[in-house]
Amino acid sequence: MELADITNKNLKAALKASAILDIEFCDDEHLRCFSYKAEYARGVDIATYENGGGDQIVIVLTSNTILIKGFDHESQVSPHSQDEYAIWPGMYQGAPKELLKTLEADDFEIDQVTFCFWRSEKDATWQQGPVNFKNNEDDGASWLLCVIPKTPSDFIEYANEYYNDDFNKVSPERVYQVFNENT
């Protein structure tokens, strides 16, 4: 999995930093990709990534557990791609119920899902429900999860590509500063 080499603490810090920097790059909230809402609910933070093309990641964070729900709108695993609209079997099976409850809010469209992973601080690896892709269906996780910046260099690469001409609004030094402040 793309995020296997980052701790929960560092992932949370990187998501916060990315949201802060997206605000500094872009005045228009609707054009930003990253957001972070501390204390969305008691003890629960929410981070999101939306690319403006119908794909999104919602990340539910508690003090020791993270759940990532992603939606690739072109995936064969999408509920819209099924003969009868449905979430892929096993998608949420075994996921922490307290984190899934947060996804039930209308803001997060729990049924708009093509992949779901979770990990507590004590888990060595990310967990996933027993989804079975018989025809090598692509759930979109491989390309969507790689957009999450894990380091200042990752964010600089993202911002340089996404903001092009406006990249000079924030210096690379500022990117490193924000990442360091959130670690």
C-alpha cells in the first residue's frame, strides 16, 4: 500500500500541513484539494482530498486509529458500475465501527467508495475488508493514495504541478516550515 511507510502520527501531520498550505496557495475554497477539520466530532478529525473531477479521499483520524475511504469515479468497483447500485462486497467488513459512524454523515457519502483501509497505531500493516476482485478490477487506491504528500518535497511536487504559475505564492522554505510545525 502506498502509505505503508508512514506512521499514523506523521500521516496526520502531513495532512494538516497540506491543508494549511493549500489555503495559502489558493483563496478559493472550491479550488483547493486538501482540507483538514480538527475536532469534527469529539476526538475525531477529518481530512479530505478532492481533485475536482469526482474522485475523493476521506480520512477519519482519532488519537490512535486512521480510516481511509476513497472513491475513484471511473473504477469498476464503484457502486455506479454495478448491475445493481451497491457497495463492493466486503468493503467495510472489519472496519472500526466508531470510525464508520463518522462516515455516515451526509458530507462523506459512505456509499461512494471504491477502497477502504484502516490502521491503529499498534497495527504493523494497513487492514482491508475481504474484498475479492475476480477480474483484476482497479479500485483506484494505487493512484489516489499517491497524491497524499508525505513529506515537504512531496507537497512541493504536488503544488508545483497543481498551481503552476501560482506556485511562487509560497516558498519551498515555507512548505518545510509548515510541515515541521505540524510534526
